[in-house]
Amino acid sequence: MALFDRNQKQRSSLCSTATIVVFVALCLVGLWMISSPETIPAAANVNKKSDVVAVKEEDSSLDATNNVKQNSANVVAETTAADEAAAAAAAADEDNNPAKPAGGEKAAATSSKDQTFDDENGRTEGGALVKPESGGGGGDEAATDVKEIGSLEQAAIDMKDATEQSLGDTKDAAVVQDKSGEEITTAASVARESGGGGDGGGAAKNKQSFDDENGKLDGVNLVKDVENKTMSEESGKPLPEETTTVSSKDSIVAAAAMSDEKLSKNGEQAQPVEALPNGQAELLTERAAQNGSFTTQAAESIKEKKKRAEKKNKKKKKKKVKSAAAAAVAVAEEEEEEDGGRLTSLGWKLCNSSAGADYIPCLDNEAAIKKLKTNAHYEHRERHCPVSPPTCLVPSPEGYREPIRWPRSRDKIWYHNVPHSELAAYKGHQNWVKVSGEHLTFPGGGTQFKHGALHYIELIESSFREVAWGRRSRVALDVGCGVASFGGYLFDHDVLTMSLAPKDEHEAQVQFALERGIPAISAVMGTRRLPFPSNVFDVVHCARCRVPWHIEGGMLLLELNRLLRPGGFFVWSATPVYQKLPDDVEIWGEMVKLTKAMCWEMVSKTRDTVDQVGLVTFRKPADNACYKKRRQKDPPLCEPSDDPNAAWNIALRACMHWVPTDPSVRGSRWPEQWPERMEKTPYWLNSSQVGVYGKAAPDDFVADHEHWRKVVRNSYLTGMGIDWKTVRNVMDMRAVYGGFAAALRDMSVWVMNVVTINSPDTLPVIYERGLFGIYHDWCESFSTYPRSYDLLHADHLFSKLKSRCKVLPVIVEVDRILRPNGKLIVRDDKETVDEIKGVVRSLQWEVRMTVSKNREAMLCARKTTWRPTEVEAR
């Protein structure tokens, strides 16, 4: 018992000693944990530090045509300037605090998997959210494993050395790069909670992935757009503006975030902040574009001009043209030097033009207009572009406000956005437009439909049912459109109308139309062909459009004949149709004679008892039977060598082209009815033809349609941070088959498809699908008013222009036609995108996002309300 008692006492003494030792150790550990900043979980600092995100994305096709796949590595968001300072302080304390959490290093070690971006699918999934190296796992776990502490300390020292070596002299930015050369820049990144806390080291377990259907980023406080304000999805509070750069290479580099210059420094008033890109909308590698079996509008027009010149044999004129071209080159070189100096010095100035805020360079060229020998054929209303495009900025009207949204904009707009009351005084009694306080209101009337366009539109269809608005008749041309109420209300019938009118004494009529959200261009039927292909419009309409159709052999009506689809309708509502005044009777007689000679059939003539007007509908022949039986050969048929599709600066001719009859030729039959025609491959594209992207033309068309459908759905609508409720007027500056416009069909927008004159001439394909567009040369100004469009889209446009003109004036033109707070999306090679980014930043635009990969890049920028104060000298 004694021995037992002694052993028990010894054992009790040992237990007491062990208890005391353990207690003291625990106290020391607790004291150390309280005093050491390194043991605080990373979540406590989440409101101070940017998350470093390593993501992996599945390899997928970047291109609907070429299926390009790329492998890449980590994509890591750069930290803020405060993070860099904190990281440096933490690294300095490592010798004194050997127990450092492992979360950052573990995440870095697991983020070296392949990643690629998919523009069509809009995904960047497969990675884990990780914290900067100073904030990883819990402190308790680090304090209990001495070996792990030693390895982590060494890893932290290695990380510090690598960081210092990578940063060098760069103190303002961090670049975390990958062998694939990917780089993403967004104007705002992941939203942060206003307070600290969170799950600490558990950040590495959260996955970030993009939901194609819902557009959400799992594990991230998603930024949404509410009334042009950037909102946090979790807190519902506006978020501060910031800039985040994401890129990747083999090593992880911690650094500070770069921020754009504050617009307030330049005097701009604070604007509501729109939702900013999430970063998942990615870049499409350019498909190997070529002309394929398509010619270009420039080639067609040049060939036509050459043939005409050869017949006239005007050698002296050619020499003059060459001399003028040489002079133009010399002037352009001088302008290039001036532009270079201006860009370098950022010396932007306001344009000094009598047109003021309505300046259209090619229509307001006063010097060229003064040199015209005659205005008899409206030459002064045609395009006369300056030899060197202007590089000045157009001012905004005083009191300009964000436009009223569609569809309310069809009925009223802000007066100060288009401060013209003359038309209201002149046409108010016809219900064109009226002034009502701070608004201009549009009752929906017109000269021939005082009681509203809807009644008038229904009258046309009831007079001849085959018109079939929105089924057979999908694309219309409204000549002399006024304020475009006819086209505005045809939207209710699913009809797309190209409205045109000159910039004349009804000065603001086209500007009114565009401000209302209705498609329109400034153009005149004068001495040149309109910039559209032949046989494309289903209906052409003229309501008191003041065009003398019957004079000079019917030259202007024959231009409509060129544009009108075989079997299409010309609707004419004018006083000669229903009045018996001498002049009206004479004009009616001439029109009946002319249309009969043109083989147009008068299918209906009706009188409206409501508006007390009349209208007549003619149909263009669908074959050549009538042409062959004509006794009267005036107007004549055009020579076979005359190309009806040549439309860029081509003089009008008083002749008619034969109707295509070959079943494989465009124009030989009517397109599919709407909406089936939009996705239906045009019947005249066959497998023997090579498409723009190298495939057989029908396959090329289908691939392009599917590609843009995916890009728009998965990236543009969900990943660009654009509030599409504010977007109405859209332009595709370099359309191919119209796939971008087709992908936006279900949106409340319309798209002006521009086919550049040096690109494959695919504009007929666009019209065949029930969409519309125009030919244009972007080395010149576009025929529209300033502040016309909400969004401009340019897919590999600028790099293709460089061989012909400078990028700077084109960006100035973009600035002119884009509304304040409007968006520009550019997809091009990286060098060109970088150049554009520099120009738009000098214009005080907000660069919202840039993405680059494999020498290709994408940019999304927002025009601001900034304007310079200095006016250029004349």
C-alpha cells in the first residue's frame, strides 16, 4: 500500500506539473495569437484587400468557323495599392512571426491549370477563389505544426523575393501573366462587402463560374445595373468605381491596381454610374476573313465608273482627277502630322462650324457647296466630304439630357436635345411635331395622315391585301420621311423602315426621327444613286415627298425601280392622285404614262374619307415579259454592262435593268416570309461559292449566325455591364451577314448594318434576311446627325482601315455620332485596340473593359459628357 500510495503521489505530482505546463503554454500561445497580426484570418481584411482569383475554364471553341482552342494558365486579379503596402509589412515581420497561414500558397500552387476564354459561352469556370498570400488558412492550424510553419515561412520569403523582382520600378500596377498572353481590364471588379468578417480561410473553397442562363458569378457579389447605377447584388448599395486588371503568367505577382484618370478633373459633371463588366465576357479570335466569292462595293463602283469613263473617252478629266488625288494625298500627309501633334498634346477643340451642335461634315462643307455650278438637281444637299476628315469635336446643345427611352420616345423627346421649333410652327397643323413645355411631342401625324400613321398604314394594306405588312412586306424605304412617324408606327406591324430625307429647310426632321428612336439617314434623291444594292426593298413609300418623279425621263423613279425588289410595291400618296387642280392633273397624267412604260402595274387606287387624301399602289414586274413586249422603248433598258449593284458615288441613269430570271440568281424570286427569312439561308447562296470566312457560302452563313447568337447571348447581354433598357439605336460598323443584328432581334433595338465599300459586298444578304443596312466608307463622315446612336459595334474595322486612312479621324467620327453615355465595342488586333484606347481616354471616355489574347483584343468604352472649351480657328 505504501508503495502504491507513493506511486500514486508521484503520478499525481506529475499530472499537476503537466497541467501547469500545458496551461502556461496555452497562455503563451494565446498571448502570441493576440499580439501577432499574421494569425488573423484573411476574412477579417476582406474589405481592405482585393481577392486574387485563380480560375480555370474548359477548352472550347472561340470561333464558330475555325474552332480555335487555346491553353492558358492562372488568371489572378491584381491587388490594390494598400494591399501592396500590407504585403510588404507582413513580409518584413515574417522573421519575427514564423507561423504564417498557408491558404495563399496552397491556392497559388493549385491554380496552375489550363484556362481559356470563351466569348460564345461567356464562361470562366473551374477555378477557386483565393486570397493574397497574407490571408490564407486559420491561425490555430499554423501554430500546431512546426514543420509546416518552417516551410510556409520559406515559401513566404520566396514569394516576397519573386514579387520584388517582378515589380522592379513599377509601383502603380501589378501584372500577373500567363504564357498565353491573356489580359482583362474592367472598369469595376468584384463587389466588396462594406464590413469585415466572412469565413476567413474558407475562401479557397468557393468556386467562381459563369451561368450562361442567369449571368451570375457564383461565389462573387455580382454587380448589377439599376437605372444607370452600379449596385451590389448583396447590399443593394451603389459601389465605388475602380479599375481591375486581370492577367496571367507562370509566377504570381502582387501589386497595386491601376486607376483611370478622374473625369472630374476635366470639369465633367458627375454622371450616374452604370453597371460595370463582370469580366467574363471574352474575346473572339478573328476568323480568317476574305472576300470569297463576293466582290466589294468599291470594286463594283470603280469598275462601273471606269466603263463609263472609257466610253466618254475623257482623258483630260482623268488627268485632273489624278492631280486632285495627288493634292489630296499631300494635304492628308499634312493633316496626319497635325493630328499626331494633336493626339500627343491632347489639344482637343470644338468644331467651328455654322451648323454648331448639328454639324455633319459631309453635308455642311460650306466651301465645297459654294463652288457648285448649279443646285438644280439638289447637288447642294448631296455629300461633299472634306479632303481631310475633321478632328474637332462637335459640341452638345445647352441643356442636353439623357434621351427618353423607347417606346415613350416615339411620342415625346426633350426639347433641349433637339432645340428646333421651326418645324413645329410650320407643320404643327399637320400633327408632325408640337412644342409642349420642355418636350417636343409627336401626335403621329403627317402631311397625308393628319389623324395618325396607324390608320394610314392600315389603309394601305386594306387597299391591297398582298402588301401583308410584317409577313410579305418586311423592309420598307420611306422617301421624304419628315419626322418618320410612318416608319415609327410600322414597328407595330413588324416592319423595318429605312427613312430618308435631306438636310433642308425642314432642318431637324431626321434628327427628330433618330432622337425618337426611329431609323433614319440624311440623304437626297439628286444626281447619284442611293447607297443601297439593287432589288432589296419590299415596299417604297412616298407621302407628299416633294420628289418630281415624272421629269427628265423619270430618272428618279427609275432609281426606285433599281432599289425595289421584283414584285415589290411603290405606294404614292400625293395631291395628283386625288385632286383635280390643273397642275395635279398634268402630273398624274405624266405618272400614269411613265409607270406604264416602266411596266409597273397599278394594283390599287383608293380615297380615304378620314384624312381626305388618296393613294395609289404600283407593283414592279417580277419577270421580263412586259419589257420584251414594249412598243415604247423609253425609258430604255440599261446596257448589260451596267451594274445595278454599283452604288457608291455612281451617277444616275435613266434606264431600267432586266429582272433576274435565273433561279440561282438573287432577285429571281421573293424571299421567305418574315420571320422565317431571318434564319433561312438565301436561296442564291450555293455550295460552290466560297463564303467570307472560307467555308461554302451556305455553311458560312449558318456558322456566322450561330456564332453571333452565342456571343450576344452569353457575353454582350450579360457580361459587358450594359443596361440594355437604355439602348435603342445600334450600329454595326462592319457588318458581314448581319449576324450581330439578327442576334438582337428579340431586344427592343434596331441595328443599322454598315457594309464598308472595301469589304465583301454582303449587304444583299442582310436585306434578304429582313434586316437593312447601307454602304459606307469610314474614311469619310457618316450621313447622320451628331448624338444619333446608343451603341456602336466595330468588329475588325479599324485595322482594315489603316491602309487607307488614319484611325484618329474615325474615332472622332464615332464620338460625333455616339450619344453621351453611349457605348463603343471594338474587337480588333491588340495594337489597334491599344491605339483606340489611348484616343478615347484622351477624349475623357470611360474605358470599361479591355481583353487581349493572342494578339487579338476587345474594348468596351463609354462616351462621357465631357467637351473641350476651346474652339478651333477657321
